[in-house]
Amino acid sequence: MTLTGIAYAMSPVASAHPHVWVNYRLEFIFNAGRLTALHQRWIFDTNFSSMVLHDLVKNYRRGEPLTPQETVALRDNAFANLAHYAYFTHVWSGTHKANIGKARSFTAKVVDDALEYDFVTPLATPLDPHAQSITVGIWDDSYYVDVGPTMPVNAAVSLSGISGCRALTAKDHTHPLYFGAAFPYTVRISCS
Amino acid sequence: MTLQNFQAWAFALLLPLALLTNPAHAVDYFGKPDAPPDGASVATPVPVESRIVLPEPLSTLLGAAIRLQSNLNARLRTELESVRDGHSSGAALTIILASFLYGVLHAVGPGHGKVVVTSYLLSRRTRFVHALGMSSMAAATQALTAIALVGVLAALFGTTGKAILNHAATIELASYGAIAVLGLWMAWNALRPNALLSCGCVANRQDAHVHHDPDHEHEHDSTQAGRHIGGWTHLAEIITTGGFAGLRPCSGAILVLLFTLANGIFLIGVVAAVAMSIGVAITVASVSIGAFGINRLISTTGQGQRWTEYVGRGVAFAGALVIAAFGAIATLALSTGVIAPMVG
């Protein structure tokens, strides 16, 4: 209890309440019955979008599509560093945490003032959903970024390249964020 | 060095230093330290707030405050967008209200100088108005630093939003260093003769002898305490503590200011930042008044007794050490990268 109090008091210097909001859509890509990659689409809040576009896209005009050079600028300056944080993507095969490779096929666009990233995160080793159940969650442990699926949650997730499996999305109470003030969603793949 | 000197020097040195130097740990747009250039992966220990869960109902309350804050933030964004698009009827009032409520809720979470302000008020005899003044000072400094950062750097020098957030992180580091020094200064102050006392009952050693008659003692005591705690040194200490506690700019305000600047409605952003800081002040003041009340409650016991002078000195000294330790630990943790900068 005392420790909790001290930690809470000290945490102004730890990462605090969210400053960036991301809604994601997630496509599980299976090849030959194994999960090989996650196709992710991140939709940012318009405040964050405005700041990043203002910083990185010179003479940004609302409503005009981003050029390839502008997309590269966004990738290099406001995305690439997330590789060191596994793009906030947590994958388990059973209880074993799986490794994420470097993202590929990065594209960006702006829809209704909201910046959207589209990219594919490959798994270091393909996972067999029949051997072990697969669980995937996307969240920032520090809660600087609030990451969650687009609503309704079930429409945010899709499976491709496999049949007989389904995805169940639910709040994961085993991974509390920010002193238990919030819980992330995780997607569990179960196959018959 | 007198306190006034210390205060003036600290402010004069810290701000330009923070603006000119590169942050010790640059962070990216997601609040994450930039990786070393060799591409080595960054060790990411699970942060403390993910490992520790507040007991119920606190965690649920904090969660509700955060969700409400997110909703207000979204509402604020929508209204700011409508001002940008020229549909401003009634938007200004909504922006002020949403910013104010956002500030109230925002300060419920960690940060905003509550540790420093409450440690000070718990351990020292102060007046009600001092508790209010200290909280307002902390909140106002926070808003002004944010406005100054965005107004000067972004508006005049075209500094990017990311660089501004990093400058804010540097100011954060500098402010914790200043808090550590301030705490040590207060600790020394608590020990020297004629110090400000926790109980406020014996302001002067010579007066201590004459406290025989209870009625006289009471009257005498309040006069002494009143004169002493209202002194200029004390006031300067209150202002400095509040100012340092709030020196770190509020990133919520920075983001709104950047958005309004990018969209040509910077003045609306300034109004929103001020409204936010009034909201923050109300929350911090509520906590401060609690600390002030506890100190009064405790210090009333045994008022006028000789021993209370020593207890008072001890408590004031301990409070100052808590402030110094808070500043030192935060500075160390931030500068070694144990915890990520820029929050609040």
C-alpha cells in the first residue's frame, strides 16, 4: 500500500495518462495454416495527426493526398522508432511470447483529418494455431499512447488464409495499464 | 544567498538553459526514447504503473477520470476544428468549459506539483490563502511555460512539435533538479534559529519562556504565528515552491497550443490553456487544503508547549527532506533513462 502510494506519487515522471490515441484494425495473415504476419491499420486522433503533419509534411494541404516522399518522411520520423518497441504488438503462442520482425509495406494517408498508418508486422517464427492458442494484443505499457480496436471490436479483427478458426476480442485484465485505470484488448484465436 | 536571490537566479538560469540545450533523452512522437543510432534494441522494462494496481475503488475512479478526460479532449478537438473551419458560434464557450473540466480531471492523475505542494503544506504552518496561492502558482506557471514554449519556439522560430515536447522534457528535468535544491535549502532553513515552524507556535526563542498562562499563551501565540507566517520570506518560499512545482509545462496544454497554432487560431489555444490551468489549480488546491487542514489539526495539539518547537522543526525538516528526495530521485531516474520524460 505504501509502495503503491510512493509509486503513484513518483509517477509524474513516469509516463502518464494518454497523449496519443490510436484505433486499430487487425488482419491475421495465415499461410499454409500458420500465422505469419499481422496486417495493421492505425487511425490516430486528429490532434496528434495535426501535430505530426505540421512537423513532417511541408506545406501540408488538408484534403490533398500524401506524396510518396511525404509517406517516407512519416515512416522515418514518426514510425520507424517503434521497431524498438515491437510496434506495441504483443503476441503469445500459448504462454510463450513470440518475436515481431521489422514492419514492411508501410503506407500513410489522411482521412477526415485523421492520420492512418497501414503496415505489416511479420512474426519471426510462424505460429500454428492448432498446436497452441494464439493471443495478440496491441498496447503501450507506459500508456502514453492509448491503443484500442475500432468499434465495434469484432469488426476490427479479421482472419485471412485460414478456415475453421475464429477470433475473440475481449478486455485483458491480466495486463493492467496505468495503475489499473485501464485494460487493453487482446484477440484470442481459437480453432476447431 | 537569500531566497529571493535564489529564486531569481534559478528562474533566470533554468529557462534559457532548458530551451537551448538538447534534451538528455530525446523522445519520439510516442513518448519513447529514440533508439541508439547503431539500431540496438532499447531495453523496455515494464513501467511501474503497469505493475502496480491501485486498490479499488481508486483504480476504477482513476479509470473513469481518464475516460472522461479522453471524451473532453475529443470534444475540445471537435470544437477547435469547428472554429478553424469558421463555424464558431458558441464554440468558444464550449472550448473554455471543456478545457476547464479537462484541467480539473487532468490534475487528478499524478503530477502537477501535488507531491511538492502537499509535502510543504503538511510539514509547515501556513495560512489557508497560502495553500490556495501555492496551488494557483503551480498551475499558472505550468500554463505560462506551455504558452511561452509554443508561443516563442513554434510561432517565432518554427520549432517542430516534437522538439517542443523534448524541450518540455528538458525543463522537466531542470525543474526536478531545482526542487531538490529547494528542498535542501528548506531543510537547512528548518534547522536554523528563528526558523519557520510546523506548529507556528513559537516563532521566536525568547518568547517561548513567557508561555505560562494558557489564555495569554493562546493570544500571544496566534499573534506571533500570524506575523511570522505572513512574512516576506515565507511568502517568497510559498511562491518559489509553487512555481518550481509547476515549472514543468503541461503536455496537454502544449498539444492544444500546437494544434491551434498550426490552424491559425493560436489565441483560442492560449485561452484554452489558461482555462485548463484554472481547472488544474482547483484540483491541486483541493489536495493542498487537505494537507493544510491536517497540519492545522495536528499542530493545534500541544500548542504553546516547549516541545512542540522541536517537533515542529523536526516535521518541517522531514517535509523539506521529502521534497529534496523527490526532486533528487526524479532527476536521477530521468537523467539515467530509468523512466521516460515528458508526461503531465
